[in-house]
Amino acid sequence: MALSLESQPSRPSPLGFLTTNPIANAVSDAYKSFSERRARLGLSNPGTVESIAKEVQREVSLTNYMHTGIRADLTKAVSLSPLFQVSHQFAMGEHQNPYAFAGLFGTNKVFLQGSMDNSGLLSTRFNYRWTPSLVTKSQFQIGSQDMASIEHEYTGSDFTSSIKMLNPSYLEGGLTGIYILSHLQSVTRKLALGIEAVWQRAALNQPPESALSYCAKYKSDDWIATAQLHAQGALNATYWRKLSDKVQAGVDMTLQVAPGPGGLMGGSLQKEGITSVGVKYDFRMSTFRAQLDSKGKLGCILEKRVAPPVMMSFCADVDHFSQSAKVGLGISIEAGGEELQEQQETLGAQASPNIPF
């Protein structure tokens, strides 16, 4: 005996009215139309607010490369995929630790780095990629001055948003620390606008402070200009240009405007600023950087690879106003071993890990 079962219609969800009412439908249609128009513009990701001027401040400028005295870095690469290496750093000079040991591990999702110097200062970094767009970055420091930093960064097709917390705490019965919220959005194929909000409170017996900063970035085919207006009255502007395949040049200007001794009502404004001009030359086996600022300081650094695993660097800094000069000499040796060469040949043309640095 055959039985026929009639399918019973499913009952509507009790909360279905939230998405089926006329207002929700109008908002959904407007959002879809806006998304389609934005996709047709072909906008690219502009980067982050923190690294908006990286072409000048990280590539051309000497700030991250200058050192005084003698420095030696010995690095041992254990594996390429996953990336794993250890290093020993020896130094003798001004504002440098005599010894530091560091280790690094990285995969497509995880990045781990830790270092400890001779004074017992421990610094660690841990990054984790939850999705192709969302990355969590954390940094901790234990020693003479403890520090904790946690950042969540979301990278969209035409924007980047992030929230960063420095020494966050709720142990005293209230929220303390520094909290930074930033957003950089491409509005055209060449222009990007951004905003950064800062809220901080050192302790509960002190009032909280907040500030807003604005930034803009214009990217052409062979030059990039940026501008940042900070809440404290500081203006920073950079200009980077690619002169040829091997030559880059950049200008970095910072202007600080602050009230004089009499305040805003009784005193004049004090203006302080500095402008630096730098250039970078890339040769076949070496890189040369030079920089001159408005305070009369001239610096240069030459990095030359004398052998496949050996890199030498020589830097000099001359301050004409104070009649002082500093020099530095460094050597970096990278060792791999036969096992690493075999692993590199085995990987061949495979893509290297996309590590969330």
C-alpha cells in the first residue's frame, strides 16, 4: 500500500520581518547599487595610514639604516617553507646593545618573532591571519619597560581599516591605555583619503584625551605625494619620485606650530620645522643612500654584497652646525647549508609563503 506524503510549507521565521519590510529592502537595494558603482571604478587598496609615506620614510630615508660603531649580524636559515631562522647580533657603539639573540618563524597564517638582548629585555611579535583580509598583530616587551600592543587590521579591495591598542587594561576598575582607530579609503584611482582617531588615558585619576588626524595620498605613475595633519598642530608632507629604474628621490617636510609662552591669547605662535632631501641608487651588487636636511646634517650609507652570503655596510653622518661626525661599519652573514639549497631546489618555482609580517 503506497503512502503519499504531502510536503508541508515551512513556517516563516519570527524575525523575518526584519529583512522583508520595505525599509530593509530599500536599504539593501541602495547598498547593492553603491557596491556595484564602486566596483566599476576599479579602485585599488591604498595601504595603511601608518605606512602612508613608506616610499620616502622607509625606502629613501636613512632613519632605519643609520648606526654608529661596529655591528655584526649572523643569520642561520634553517628552513624556507615554513620560514625558520635564528640570528646573533653583536654591536659596539652608541645606543646599541652588545649582544642580542633572535628567532623567526613564518607560514601563510602565522608569524612568530622573538629576541632577547644581554640586559634581559625580551621582545616578541605574534601575527595571525584569520582570513585573507583580516590579520591580528600583537607585540609584547618585558624588561626595563613593559609594553603590550594588539592590532586588528582589515584589508579590503579599496580600503584598509585597523584598530590598535597600546597597554590596554581594565584592572583598575576603568579603561586605560591608548586606542587608535584608522581608516584609509581610495576615492579615485589616484587619490586616497584617511582619518585617524586616538583615545588615551594614562590612569583613572587623569582625564582621558582624544585627538583626530587627517591624511591624503596621491599616487601617479612615477611619483607619490602625501600629507598628514595631526591634532597637535603638526603638518607632515612627503614627495617621492622614481627618476629611473635604479634611482629614487624623496622629500620629507615636517612643520610644527605651537603657542608661545604667552598662550594663544597673549603670545605668538612658534613655528618649528625640518625638511630633508634624500636619494637612493640601486646598483647591481650595492645600494647607496644619501640625505641632507635643513639643519645642516648630511648622511650617507653604502651597502655592498661582497659575496652571496656576505653584506657589508658603511655609513657616515656629519652635522655641520654642531661640528660633529659619526661613522658606522656593519657586516651581515647569512648561512644556509646544503639542506637549505636542496629544499630550495625542491620547491622550484612554487610561490613563497605569504607571511603576515
